[in-house]
Amino acid sequence: MKKIIAALATSVMLMTSAVAQTLPAPTIAAKSWLLLDATSGQIIASQDPNQRIEPASLTKIMTAYVTFTALRDKKITLNQMVNVSTKAWKVDTSSSKMFIDPATPVSINDLLYGLMVQSGNDAAVALAEAVAGDESAFVVMMNKEAQRMGLTSTHFANPHGLPSPENYSTAQDLSVLAKRVILDFPEFYKIDSVKSFTYNKITQQNRNRLLWLDPTVDGMKTGHTEAAGYCMIASAHRPNGAGERRLISVVLGTSSDQVRTQESQKLLNWGFQNFDTVKLYSKGQPIATPEIWKGSKSNVKIGFAQDVLVTVPKGVAGKMKPALERKDPLVAPLAENSRVGTLKMVVDGKPMLELPVVALETVEQASIFGRAWDSIRLWLK
């Protein structure tokens, strides 16, 4: 089943280059960038998405994800009070801090706001120690999670993103991580939309300036070091037909806070204005009922293991025509979710997308007499 779902995701991704060629991508003043439609899972456009970069404070997105997982698994609680270690208190005093104090215990809840709103490096260390006992053990958890997500070009060396040669990622991997946070932990992701947070009588603003400029933006994270430049992951959701559509932009290595903000806004606007996300088929929806031989049934329902949503340039969706290619003859036994063919979506005679078609039901073998009769029929055919 997982292989079928992976194949479906890969097929949809293959469409990206074909549709993107019909629209010139915007010029983005960044070392690398990527625009992901989180609704369909498609990359709409990108530039050097696999270039290794220093993620800086974008690292904290994984720190948050591992902490959210610990909360979900009830290893910690939001109201749990944490003693602040000297290590957390002293972490790089010249960098972002939420100003926790060893003399004052702090709640997990406040640490999450300190991490996600204030980008506190001290909050990152305190959370790591609360979840895993110490920072190094937490980093192991971060890298295990990266492997599970398939982030093959990512490695974490610490929970805060301060410079290290062993802390690296790519726009491609960071877009996957951002999407996983939004999908897996929507109840915690909403913290990203908070514009300011006060702790220890010190109020700090969220560094995501798009929260003030674009009401459809509800997160994600900024980062900056000398080597990384100014980086930003932003996410916005806007109406799409009867529902909503979410885009995630990743902009890495810009020259200033202002530039990363304006380039992220440019990328999001371009994606929303020039593309639509449409649902082609529903999970389990039969697209055909072909004949099956030597089976307990004479026909089998075929379709898709997951909802099929695709992102295409505006005006293209209405031109797409399906062309089904089956693996005939279909012979029982046939297991549910077995690959039985390919559905190609064609525009002006050119294939734009290939989707794996599967059996939507199991068909057992017929009796020995039924199989014998179908063998004769197949031979005659």
C-alpha cells in the first residue's frame, strides 16, 4: 500500500516540470528557492532546490516537530515546568534568546512560544533537554525523524541552528519538513501565526514580517547567519474553488530581512495567481470496471489508492483528458491495491501526468471449472 501511495506521489511530481514550462517562473533574488503546493504535494517551481545550505534558525522547525511528537505521545505536557540549565541560559549570548533564567522554572508551553515566535536559541536547548534529557540525545532524535521523512540531504548538529559544518539541509527537504508540521500538528502550528510574545517582561515580535503584510500567511519561520544569509519559509492558505489551498515558499540566502520578505511574498502571490489545484478523482472512486479472467467475479473495480489532486496553470484543468492504459488481460487472483494500469492526463495531445491505477477490491480465483473455461476463452481470444 505504501509503495502505491509513493508511486502516486512520484507520478504527480513528474508533472511539475511539464506544467511549469508553460509559465515562466518569477525571478527570485535568493541562492535557492522552492514553491510547494501543500494541497496537492506538487512543487510548482524551484531554483537549485537540492543545493546544500546552512539552515540557520529554520532548524528550529525540526526542534518544534520533535517536541510536538513528544507532546502527542504524552512524554511531556504543555503545563510541565522545566528547570533551566546553565547551558541553555548561556547559549550564544549574542544570538536570539527568549531570556529564560536558571532561577525560574519555565513551562513547555512558554518554551514553544519562545522557540517559534521569538526564535530563542535558549528555548531550543531547554526543550531539547526536557524531551531527551540532554541536547546530544535530542539531536539524534532530530536526525532519526529526518530519515523517517525522507530528508536525504539534511543533517542536524544542534536544536537551534547556530553555525556548524554538520548542520545542513536543502530547500527541497525543508519544504517537506514544513508540510509535515502543518499536516501532522495543526493545533501547534497555529503558534506560528502569533505576532509577538512576552516572557520575563520582555516582548519580542515574530520575525515573519508577512504576518503583518498578508492576512493569508499564518507561519512559518525565518533564519539568519552570516553564512546562510537571510532565509525564510512562509505558508499561506487562500480560497480554491469550494475549499482552500495552501502554498509553502522556501527562500534561502537572500541579502536582507526586507528582501527575504518581499521575495517570499512575490513567490506566494505568483503561485496563487497563476495556478489552480483541482481534484481529479477521489480515493476508491471506480474509473472503470474491466473484465477479469479466472476469477470469482467477472469484473473488477479499478481506481486510485488516494485522492488525486493536481496543480496546473490556470485554464489547463478544463483541457485535461484521461487516457487509460491497462495491463490486459487481468487474471485472478488479484489483490486489492495491486497495480493494474496507468491513467495519463493529456492536454492538446501531450501527456501531462501519469497516475498509477490499482484494483479497488480483491478478486479470488474461480473454481477449477471456471478457471478451465476462462483458459479456453483466453486461448480463443
